[in-house]
Amino acid sequence: LSEPRPGSQLDRALGSIGTNGEIPPVPGPELTAIVAESGRVRTRRPAHELAALTALSLLYAAGLLMALGLRENTPLMPLWWMVAYTVAWLAGFVGSLYLALVPRRGAVLPRWRWAGIAATVACLVFTTGGLLFAAESPSALASLPGNLFRNGRGCLGFGLLTALVPAVLAALLLRRAFPVGSRWVAAAIGAGSGSLGGMMLHFHCPASDPLHLGLVHGGVVVAGALLCALALPHFLRS
Amino acid sequence: VSATDDVELMGRYCDGDTSAFRMLYQEISGPLYSYLLRLCGERATAEDLLQQTFIKLHRARHVYVRGARPLPWLYAIAHRVFIDEMRRRKNLGIVRAPGDLPEVAADITGTATDRADAPVYDPELVRAVLSAVDKLPDGQREALILTKLNGLSIAEAADVVGTTPGAMKLRAHRAYSTLRKLFAEHGVAA
């Protein structure tokens, strides 16, 4: 008779160990005390939270746009370009926040890997998209390379101001939600919020040259993702 | 404990039912304690980390999604608690003690007491396996504990640790290969 393979014996040994045989301690006094004085808590309802967050953020962005004013050259811009960009910004905003806020069915843990991928894709799409798909319009302001920084500062500031509200709301909703993957989720929150900032700029800023669109409007998404990835993980971690 | 029981108990616990918390603790503290004990190798530390895990669960229970399985989430919290403790110790210059290897409770026939239907096993072999597991690199050890000992799927284990399923599969495979090599070298007498 041949000897059984060590691997099979190892399998059986590992199987026999399992999780049995260890007697855990009883709950300690601190744990017992905090549980005893706790009441009912309102648990998360991810889809509702996403809907509420989207609605509030859009209202806030619309209010900000009303205060700052619509771009003067809106009627002169190609309709397809205006619509396509609006849809793209909206998809970046809702898609990134969806992956950050809504876990898989039956799970508490977030889809942090997909959220991270969404954040990366949003950063790439909105910077390269801006550089590649700028609209030609006689009245569109051109940002000469020398003016890029000067013109860009205002847009970057307004974009990030728009992104502030959804980012803060999402962070509050997800406080202590993530034992792992919090940096990627934070980046997705930032990229999504930055996309809303980009959408607001799309309706406000009259510039439509590739450098400005790619580096400044797209830059709002990148800056949002980076800032949130740096600032939020500690707040989001369980 | 079945997944349905976990879900129901967790829901009642979030509703403020403290008896549901006690039942939940009773049901899931065993696998969590075993996970933490095999990770850190010290009973006192594992007991402390288990308490911290449940305190963190309590503070984060508002983020629970009703109907969701709490156990993978709890494993992830335990993983985070362990990582934070190891970082704290590293900063303080505390070296991990080789000490308390988990023991398998067995009756007079050598069968684990709560697994009377399981095959009779040589306690020496089990001890050798646990000792070998303890010597694996951290990532591989955790992958093996989660998938082979605690019975999580590769995807669940990856979620707990915060890595991709591919990386988790690789770590578990490497850990298993290392163990097999060790046992092939020394010969297995069981």
C-alpha cells in the first residue's frame, strides 16, 4: 500500500483544527457597560443615502451656478458637446459615489476595489477627455499657456467649492464604515464630488480650449480624489 | 451559527436588544478569537483584541446594512484591530513573543471535544501544523488561517484583508505549498 500524500494528511490536519477548541473570553466590563447603555440605532440604507446625497448636491451646485452665473456663450456652443459633457460629468459623479456608498447585496463591506478603479478612471477620462474633445466656438475664451494658471485658479477654486458639499456629506454618511480599503473609497468620493465640480464649471466657465478643459476642469476631479484620499481615510476607518 | 441567525441577531442588536448582542457574541466570538489567536500567537493579546473588535463593532453598528452578513465585516474589523495593535507595538519596539500556540481541545480518544464526528487525529501532528503555520510570513499565515482554518472563501478573505482575490489566492497557495514542503521534508507520521 502506498503512503498517503503529505498534502492530504495536511489537509485533514488543517480541517481537524478548524476554528474549534478555543474558548473565547466572556465580554469584558467595558464592552458590557457600553452595550448595556446603548439603544436603537438607525442603520444604513445605502440606496436612499445615495439618492438623498445626489439630490442635495445637485441642488447645491445649481444654487452655486445661479450665484456665479451661466457661461455667456452657452447658445453658441455645439449642443452635442454640451449634452455629452453633462452626461459624462453626471456619470462620473453618480457612478463614483454609487460604488463608494452602496455595497454588494448582502454585504456590509464596500466595493472598495471598484471604487478605486472608478476614481482612477474618472481622473484619466476627464483630464484626457478635456484635452482631446474640446469644442470649437468663435466666442469661446482661449487660455493661452501663460494665462492657464491665472485663469485656472478661479475655476479650480469654484470646482472644489462645489465638490466640498458632496464630499463632506458622503464622509459623514460613511463615518467608521471601512475597516479596509478606506483610502480607495475616499478617492472615489473625491473623484465623484470633483465630477460635480467639473459639471458646474461646464455650465459656468466660458473657456473651451483643450488645456483649460483637461488640466483645470479635469484637474478638479484629480485634486478632489487626491485631497479626499489624503484627508478622509482616518475618518472613514472603523 | 447560520448566516440567517447572524443577520437576525445583528438586526435585533441594532434595534437595542442587548440579549441579541450576548447571543451574537456567543455565536461568533469563537471563530473571531481563534482567528486573532492564530494571528498574534498570544492568548492575552487575542482576548484583548477580541474585546476591541466588539467595541469597534458597537461604535460602528450604525453603518450596518440590514440583511447583510455581519461576519465578514467583523473579520475585517478584527483584521484592522490586529494591524493597529502590531503597528503600535512596532512603534513601541515590542517584539512578538513566540509563545501561546493554540491548543486543540481533545477528549481521551484524541477527538476534538466538540467534533465527535471528526476523524481521530494525532495531537502531535496538529501541534506540528500549528507550529508550522506560526512560522509562515504574516500575509501567507493570515491567508491560510482565513481560508483553510476559518473557512472563508477566497473572495471573502480578500475583502477582509483588503486585497484582490487573485493576490489572496496566491498567498494562500504559497502558504499551503510551504506547509506541504515542510511536512514532506520531515515526513508525516499520522
